[in-house]
Amino acid sequence: MNEELRRGHTGGVKHVLLSDKRLEGKYVAVPDFGADRVVAFGSDPLAVKRSAVAAGFADPVVTYVPPSDMVHVY
């Protein structure tokens, strides 16, 4: 993970998830719903959660960031 992701962004987590192309098609972990930074990311949601917990975040929020060209309905 690069320094920019470790430090976080100033535009909030939505900005991070939409602006960083490396996160497309990946699972990401943030410390909580109000967080403005990504603490772990990868292709396996369980591994992402474990990585975030190992980094000291006891109950991270893990979500999927779809590719920008994919229609995603919730």
C-alpha cells in the first residue's frame, strides 16, 4: 500500500474509492463508516479484513469497489 493510502485523502472515503483506479474491482477496508482513508485492499474480502485487523483496526468496514465501467445496483 502506498503512502497516500496510509495517510488518507482529504476528500473523504467516497473520493478515495472513486479516484484511485487501483481500488477498482477490489475489496477495501476502512476503519469505520465515517473514515476518510483506506487501511487495506485486495481481491479476497477475508484477507482484507484480516489485514486491517492486524493493522490495529478492530472492526473495519469492508466493501467492494466495482470497476468504473460496470453497472452496479444495490
